[in-house]
Amino acid sequence: MVQTARATTFISRADSGRSEPPMCLAELGGDLVEVFLKIPGLHPDLSTASLICELMAGQLATDLGLPCATPLVVDITSEFVESLDSEPALQDAFLLAPNEAYGSKNLGPQWRSWSRGSRTPLISLPLVTDIYVFDTLIENSDRGVRNPNLLKKGDALAIMDHEEAFSNGRKPLEARRRSRLPWHMGGVTNHIDGDLQHVLWKRLKPGSAVDFAGSLAKWSALPMDAFLTYATHVPASWGQGGALNIAEYLAEACQNLDAFQDELERVFAGS
């Protein structure tokens, strides 16, 4: 179940990320918590479709047990918009945005962005595999070596930013049928050298016992109605078509996990 918070007071803008998301105080279950917000317009490509991808992926990551910030729907109050007086451009963006924002609960000050030059955390191979499988199956091209979109605290790791996921998944069924999906031959490409190579691929490749089946078993264990439930949590102000398309895509993905595993193992063996 996705919780709904209520934004109250602006704190600051993040110092990284294309959107430099604003952090605010928000009321959540009777407590005040720090939450990062995303709304359309924070950068040119950020739209309500991006928020849908974030919320759908955040719910899925949570159900799969992946380390990530808690996904939230955040009500934007007039008091919060008034608190943006020191950021007139940001205030204008919120005045034009839906009354609900996508939010992610702040993990805490000890967490830092994993930059391209950071030491690779000593994370376990099963977690590396789980994250790689997750990103590959949701078509997340935005965790490459150029832009890792990872947080680290010592050797702990958390994933973030899924606004560019579901590149085919957000399309209607007829359009998806004309696309090469991750469970199709040649549908996995994030192992190829270059800026879009998955940032954790080289942690996988030297391993001699990568357990793709173990990661995919977690997907198999998801209730088949989970994805439609995710879609019901998407605010009406964001539109529902994209959410339902993604729910259908995820159900189709779960029906093709054996073919997806075959493709992963083919790529792994040949690279």
C-alpha cells in the first residue's frame, strides 16, 4: 500500500540529479519526515508519465525486497507552495503541476551518491544480481556507468530514480508487440561497453556462480494482481493509461521469466 504524505515546508534543493529535486518536510502518519519531491517541469523531460514510472517501479522494488527509499504520493498544499518564496522558478513549477507529487522518503544524511569515480561497495553478489535483473526487466537505462543513480553508505547500497524505466512497458499492447523486449533474443543490451552499460555489470561478470534463477524466483513469487494494485495507487491527476500499460507489461514479463533467464544466460556466457 502506497502511503500519502502532505508537504508542509520547503527545505532545499538536492545538489545532484537532473531535476535537483526539492526536499521538504511532510506529514506522514502523524510524523514529520523529510521527503524528496518530483513534479513535471523540474527538467524538460520530466512529465506525469515519469512520475508514474517512479511510483510503479518504487512499489515493485519494495515488494522484491530491494533497498530503496519508500515511494510516496505527496499532497501539495498551498502552504507548501507559499514556502517556496525564495525559489520563484520552483514555485511557478508547483503552481502549474498536479496537486500530487511523487515523493521518496529521505534515507538519511549518511547516504551519499555513488559517483562514477567512487569505490565500488563490497555488496553481495546476490544483491548485485537482484538489482541488475530488476533494472533489465523494467528497461531502466538510467543506471549506467555514466549515471549510476545509486546511493551508498559504507558498503550498503540503495537504488534511486526510475523515471526513465519502462521504455516499452509504458506503450499500449499493440506498440509493444512491435518492440524487442528483454525476454526476446537480443532484447538485453545493457552489458555492452559504453556509458549505458549497467553500472553493476562488471561486478557480475567475474563471478562464477551468478544465480539469475534465484533473482527471478522473487519475481515469480509476486501475486499476479500486484501490478494492477500498483496502478490503482497512481493519482488520477497523473493519468491512468500509462500505469495500466506498465501493469500489463509486468504481468507479461512474469509470464516470460524462463525466456528472460535464457537470454540473460546467453548474454552472460557470450560476453
